[in-house]
Amino acid sequence: MVTVDEDAAGQRVDNFLLAQLRGVPKSIIYRVVRKGEVRVNKGRVKPDTRLKQGDQVRIPPVIRKEKAPQVAPGNRVQGVMEQAVVFENEQMLVVNKPSGIAVHGGSGLSFGLIEVLRSARPEARFLELVHRLDRDTSGLVMVAKKRSALRFLQDELRQKRIQKTYHALVAGDWSQEIRKVDAPLLRYEMPNGERRVKVDEGGKASLTTFRCLRRFAGYSLVEASPVTGRTHQIRVHCAFEGHPIAGDDKYMDDVSLKAFRGAGGQRLMLHARALEFRLPDSGEALKLEAPYDEAFEQMLRLLEARNRNQ
């Protein structure tokens, strides 16, 4: 018997059970509900029944397959992630994610940012990603500590009330005329199974606004604000305008990528620099900024030195 708390109130029965019985296939969960083995306040329910605070839910015993033991994140990586937390309250936290760490495990990765946080905080009852960043992109990621906060922040994202600002070092001399890129994006699969994105009339409407911040020899530092939130949106829109992001092994041509690596470039030069949003519960407006990591900063210093020497 499980009592529905304030955080789970309003959830559908099927989603509540999926959270309570992690790893159990959906087919089994729907079967036990259909057969009446799941009861709410001693009565039968449907999968889409909404739960109220204080409801008593009977969860029947189910057989769960044993998973192979997962590689646990080590103390060092847990410490790195905890040091990367730039804001935290009872509702949520925001992390300045390092480049090279995925936001979650999968696709051959034992763990990502969310698994590391859960390992570092075993007492946390709820930790869920609000949104995602590409593995090689650094910067600000929001994590909800309560289901109510997750719902609030994801709704704010859908309503476009959260302002995301990225900094990107791109190849070439960015024109001041390029203030926005309004080009539809389509996801597709390469022959080797790798997923990519391209500008295509059959794709989803996608809009990014841009502003040039600095010019260097052969590169420009730009500020990008995605109005829509498509996969690889900023990376593909930059490449579409002829200014691929430095270090982008998916959308930069081989010659340019080799030149960037030869100049000392070590990473994809895309950083989620700032977030402006309202806090769950209080509604207080907050703006957060994340500093560049050493590799990003070092590349900018190198280009700055080149500018002075010319």
C-alpha cells in the first residue's frame, strides 16, 4: 500500500506505477491495472485515472527481471558534478555540465549527469532532467527535485517562457546581417545508424536568433538564442549559414575540423551560457550564467593573442 503524497497528486495511475516499479515493462503494468490488481482506495481504476493526495494505492507483487549490475559513477566524477552545481533550492538545481559528459546513460554509456547526481545523492527521492544538452556541449542544465517542479518547468519551456542563451565559436567571419535563422530541421539516419539533422522543407519549423560578440582571425564568437528546441538546432543552423561550430565533428567539413584541431582545439565550442526563468513555487525571476571551461577559455585566449600579433 502506497499513500499518494503532494508531489504525486494529479498523476495518472499508469505513470505513478511506472515510477514506483522502475524497470517493469509497460505491458505488465497495463495488464495488472486491467485485471483489477491495482486498487485505489479499494476500488478498481483505469490507467488514466488521476490520483489525489492521500489516496491509498495497492500495488500488487510483480516479477521484475534482474538487470546486469551497472557500473557505478566513482567518487571523483560524483565530486566533479557536485562542484558543477551553480544553483539549488528545495525544488530544483542547475548544473554547469562539463563537455564530454552525456546528460543520461545509454547508447554504450554506463552513466550520465543524472545518474551521477542520483549516485551522489542517494537520499534524494526524485531527480529528473528538465531538458537536455548534447554530450559535447557544456553549460547549464536544469534538474527537478520534485515532480511539481518538473511539470512547472517543462510547461514554461513549452510556453517559451524560459530564455536560453548559448555562446558558440564558429568558423569564418560572421556577418552582422545574420540576426536570425528560420529554417526547418529534419532528423535522419546515416547508413551506419548515426542520427543527424539537416535543413529540409519537410522538417519541423526551427528558429534561432544570433548576435556576433567577437571576431578573430578565421573565427567568430556568437551568441545564439534558440526560440524552438530542436535536436542539434544551433549546430545545424550555424552550418547552414556557412559558419559551422568549431570542433563539430558532425557538421564541420574535414579540412576545417583538422585546421581547428591543429590550432589546439580540443572540444565542440558550444556552451549553454545563460538561463532566465521563473522559480517553481515562488515565481521569482532568476538569471544564471555559467563560466566557460578551461578548454573553451584557452581557445579564446589563443585567438585573442593571434589578433594582437597581427
